Amino acid sequence: QVRLVESGGGLVQAGGSLRLFCAASGSIFSINTMGWYRQAPGKQRELVANIRSDGSTNVADSVKGRFTISRDNAKNTVYLQMNSLKPEDTAVYYCNLRLGLVDYWGQGTQVTVSS
């Protein structure tokens, strides 16, 4: 059983910063991909950024230069540092762990950016 626990969301003014945390526990193979998706009201869930166990990353164009993803393999934890936040970044952010073809999801954490 895999469990993902997220934290770090909240309310921030435009231009501010937040840091999201996600810790994975359970039967986790060392080779995996961890990342963050987000879903705004009325929109589809979209990839924000992910990072493989070798450290390679994918980052959405909409957040490049503002968001940084990192991970600690020893702690099975992934982080998302979000700077220069914009109102359009408002969404529920979900942690994702991909093991082979199987996706696991966290419960989601709300990020609200006020203008």
C-alpha cells in the first residue's frame, strides 16, 4: 500500500511564495517518478512538474522560471518551491507518484493566490 501525504498549501498574495511537501510511504521502488499536478475549478488536471529518481525533470511552460521541483530519495519526499505566484496558479495541487504504469495520488492541497 502506498500513501502520499501533502502539506504546504495556503493563501498568498500575488508575487508571493509557497513551498509544497509530499512524503511517500509504503511499498515504493527506488526507480519512480514523483510530481505535482493541479486542478482549477472547471478545468482538467494538468501536470505542473515531475522529477524522476535520477533527478531529471519535466516542468510545465506556464510555471518555468517560477516553480522548482526537487526530491530527497532517502526520505521519499518531493518538494515544489513556488515563487512569483499569480492568481492563475490558484488550484488544488495533487502529489503524484508513478511506479511503472501505476499512479498514486495524494489528497490534494489548496493553493489560493489573491490579486
